[in-house]
Amino acid sequence: MNPIHGRSGILTMPSFYHPAFEDACRFIITDYRVPEHEICIFLPCSMKKPFSTSPSHRIFDSVIESRLPPGAAHRVVFGTCGVVPRELEKMFPFTHYRYMLGKCTDERIKRDFYRIETPRLVGYLRKTRETYHHRIAYCLGGFRKAMIRASEESGIPVQILPTDDCIRRHQRRNLTFTDGSLHMEAYLLEFGEALAARAPSKNEKL
């Protein structure tokens, strides 16, 4: 039974409060067997579901596929959905919500997101300590803040992109989002270069 109520069956409140997302996150961290990969790439969740069909993920995928050999990377979505290996993107409740934290002006909700998402990320990082050789997170805003803190708390290094220096050089005060968008050419270029630097050599076994 779908425990998300409403005429459309789509949750529009901040999803990270809903028990269905807590249950799903607990399942992933406690029971799900995460496949081993050379690199884990953390990507932000998207408004369009499933995540892989969104315009943003199609762009991210094109960069990843141009820089890494097939099978090298495991894509993991995080944010208001919790932490979701992308092969589970169609699992309930991950296609049943529409919420954008970036448009939120309520500071209490932003603080709650950070408080709730950070330990979820810590749990996933600890669970997958031996699963990946490298971890990259491509993110901005509150998602970035939570990932930085989770990496610190878990003691597991995550390369955060775009870099602080790249963000500073491309900030625009007149934009709706000061740090711009992950679709920006400069950010995507830096993302691609970081992936290429982590690409396994031909002699390495994926």
C-alpha cells in the first residue's frame, strides 16, 4: 500500500520528514548489498523522476560516460530523497515526491534537512567504506554542506565538486542561486577533468 496520501499520491511536503523515506534509507544502509565499483559518484536528486530521465542527470551521465570506461562508476543519488543507489531509483517512495530544497526560504526546514540528511550520508559512507576506491560528489548548496560534514564525521574522504575556488570565480550575485547551476559549463568541465584523473588505467581490473 502506498502510505503517501493525497489526490495525486505525490508528496509535496519536504520529503526527508516522511517515514517512508526514513524506512527506505534504513533498508539501503542496513540490508541492501551495494555493488563494488572503482568510483562512487554522488549526484543530487532531481524534480523529474526517475532521476536518470531528468535533463540534469542526462547531462551528468554524458560527462561521466565521456570520461570513464563502462562499469567504472556507481551513481548514487542523494538529497531530499535520502541516499539512493540509482539502480533503485524506481523503488517506492523515490518516484513519489516533488520537492525542491533550493527554493525553500524557511531556515528551520533547511536546518532540519542538514540535521536529517547528514547522518544518512554518514551511514552510507561507513557502509561502503570498502566498496569504492574513490568518491566524488557533484553538488551545491545544502546538499554540499551535508556531504562535507558527513565526510568529516565518517572519516571517509569525498572529493567535492565544483571546488570552492571554481564556485568563487563563477558566482553571480544577480542569479536566483548565487552559486549558479551544476549545468554551468565551467562546473561541468571541472567535473569531467576530475573524473578523467580518477579513471582506472587499462591495466586495472574494474
